[in-house]
Amino acid sequence: MPDISVNFAGIKSPNPFWLASAPPTNSGYQIMKAFDAGWGGAVWKTLGVPIVNVSSRYGSVNYRDSRMIGFNNIELITDRPLKDNLREIEEVKKYFPDHAVIASLMVETREQWHQIVRDAENAGADGLELNFGCPHGMCERGMGSAVGQEPEILKLIVGWVKEVAKKPVIVKLTPNISDITEPAAAAKLGGGDAISLINTIQSIVGVDLDNFVPYPVVDGKSTNGGYCGPAVKPIALNMVKNCAQHPDVNLPISGIGGVENWRDAVEFILLGAGTVQVCTAVMHYGFGIIREMIPGLEGYMREKGFDNIAQITGKALPNVLNWENLNLDYKIIAEINKDKCIGCQLCYIACEDGAHQAIGLGSNGTRVPYIIEENCVGCNLCSLVCPVEDCISMVRKDSGESHKTWKERTDEGSIPVTFNDKLAGGLHHQIPEPLSALKKR
């Protein structure tokens, strides 16, 4: 049986599945219930000066028959007295000494940070997570994402915490920034022991068309909230990858954002996360989802021949390249299985109007489309819109012997587009003359 226990920056946990700092970790009762179900760790709902929260607090984006593919909240940090939370942290550690309990913290001054760090550690917290990500309410008071968007301030506060902290310090980052690696590197410079990401994305999920108020509605008014749930997973995966690959970060990563099942969790781990944190899925389906996640992870590791979590952490990173290093000679085209095709013609419509006009309609009254091979660029759109599994497959057509990248072709002069690698911030595109002329007209 593979070993799924983890040692994350010195914080030990029986498995990599943690609850994120959020409503599911608002009390000792909830966290002990979660640990009973099988969760390996929990990040306590953010402690600080208690806040009076609003009503209502949540909104969602629904798609067809799927509920809550995106979830929005305008709830702030804990509304419970600090002494109650600290007492319950102590109780949880008494009954679950081998599970990870991390205290999420958010205050303002250096003195307040020193005091709350000592309080949390005295209560028995195994680690501290600094909430520099909240995109609403708290940032308006100079906390949350207001810190996460200012790397120098973030580094300063991490330094304040490290002056007194004896337990590992995890810095939680905001995605509401152009380059997440900048605050990640600042966390390292400040002395942070690990980072967690992503926090929620600033958002408005919809507007009441009759009353002209965004959701959720608070006495006829609203505000932007924090977006999470399955819809944000692609953004979170990319930001985790960016931090994992950046040479100036080099810190353990706790991945957050859209994790609903063991497959989602494995994707985060393969891109560099040592643990994964879950919130929205628990708010939707309850703590019991862990009963699928643990055997799913164990089964995957056993099937692939992995003995422990460290062996799969970051295993996909060598395969994530800059676009300029991809093989331009690799060629695939679509192929339609006529026996499986139901004649819905969604592939034809998508390709005809939205892609490369590489699908034709059959003659003699048949509704089965066919591929126009000379037009097909292998974009995958037809296979993505097809409602029948494995009806459209992408078949390799090149010999497999030729490999030439965009960069190599540019260097040899076969691609008339120039880039200036020396400009700070990456590659700067200079538009070729024909496109420049079109743009002027």
C-alpha cells in the first residue's frame, strides 16, 4: 500500500488532503468531524479581530444541470471571539494529535502579529497560514489582498511573524495580481517556510435583472466577492506551476482552487503541490467526499508504481514548456467514427463557424460529417464539442522524425516575426509589416 502521509515544511499529516480556511473550518466541532471522516489537516477559518459579517453572503455560477461550478462569497474572517477559537484549537489537538491544525491569521500591526502568533502556537497549532489573499472587505482595511499585491509589504509582515514564530509559516497568496511569482518570491525573502495558493478571485457572479443588484444581495445592494470552485481550477493549476518552476521561490506549495476529487488533487500534486486544500466541494457535498479521495489517490499511486507522495510531486513540471519550445512539426487531424456518430452535426457547426472549415456534410441524405484533411489543423475543437465519447479522435499524421520549435525556426529566419528577449518582463512582440499596415487601416 502506498504511503500517502506528508511532511509539509515540517507539518506532518496522515494524508495531503486539508480543509482550506473557510466556513467548513469555522469551529472545533466541524474540524473534529472532518478528521473523523478522514481529512488529514485543516486550516482554521482566519483568526483576527472578530468581524460582524453580512447576510446574505454567497452566490454561484451554474451551468445547465451543474450546480455551483463557480462559487462567490462576501464573507470575511471569523466572527467568533479569539479566545473561543484558541480553546477549540487546543481541544482538537488533544483528540487528534497526529492531524495537522494550521491557524490562519490576519491582523494589522507588528505588535498584533506577534501576539496572535504566540496565542495560536500556545493553543497547539502545528503551523501558521498568513492570509494575504482575501479580495473583499479586509483588503479595504489594508489587509488581505492589499498585502498580497504589494511584495515589499508582504515580505515585511512575513519578517514580523518570523521574529517570534516557532512553527512553520505558510504565506497564502492572492491570484489578483499580474505575476504571482513576485509575492511568492517575497514570501521566501521574508523567511516564509511555504506558500499556499490560490485564494479567491475578485468577482461578481451575476446581476438580478429585475432589481438591478449583483448577487449576493444585502438589503438591495451588493459588492464584489471572492470567486472559487471548479471554475477556477485551471487558473490555480497554472499559478501553482508558475511558482513551482520559478527559481527564486523554491518553497513547499499547498495547492488550492477547485479541488473536488482525487483526480483534481493529483493534478495539483503533479504540478508541484505538496498538499491540497479543499473548500467549495465540502460546502457543496460535505466532508464525506474524503472517502472517495483517499482510496482514489492510493489506487492511482499503486497503479503507477509510486510509493509515496514525494515521488509524484512536481512530476509533470518538466513537460510544461514555454510555447516557443513546442514541436511545430507535430501533426494530428480529426477522425470521425461513423458507427458512433449520431448525426447531431455539432462538430460541423463548430468547425465551420468557429474554426477552420475542415468538416463537410455527407451526401445522399446522411447526417454523418466527414473530415476535410487538407484543412484540418488538429485544433481539437470538434472532439471537444462532440457529445459522444470517443466518436471523434485525434490521429497523428507526421512521421515522428522531425522536431522543430518556433524558436529554432525564428533563429534560422523562416518565421518573419522578431522578439526582443532583453526587455524586462519577458518577450515583446513586434508586429510584422503586413499586420502593421492592416492595423493602421
